[in-house]
Amino acid sequence: MKEKKVLELSPESALLKKLRDRAISQQETQKRKFWIEKLAAMPESTRDYLEIKDAPEPSHLFRKVAERLLKEGA
């Protein structure tokens, strides 16, 4: 008896899964469209790639953080 219910619900669950997948894909498409419109509305200077400034080496950075923690306390 339970097997029949599972088999009867199976096509319905497949349709629900397809609907869910389609809704997710439409949401992603809308998000992409929104961000493309937002990007297109930005001025050129904002859209340009910003170069990363020189960052201190990780060991030097960790040393500075450790010194500050010792000085100020954790």
C-alpha cells in the first residue's frame, strides 16, 4: 500500500523538482541581469580594475599583529 503511494507521488515529485530547478535558474538569471545593469550604470572609473598596492609580507604582518597584541593585550 505504501509503495503505491510512493510510486504515485514520484511523477509529482519529479515535476516539483523540475519547477524548483527552473525557479532557481530564473532567480540566478535575474541576479545576473541586475548586476549587469548595475555594472553598466557605473562610471568608467569605478569599473576599471584597481591594482593591488604592495602589501607587507605575511611574516612581517604577523609580527606587527603579535607586537600589537602584546602591547595592548588580547
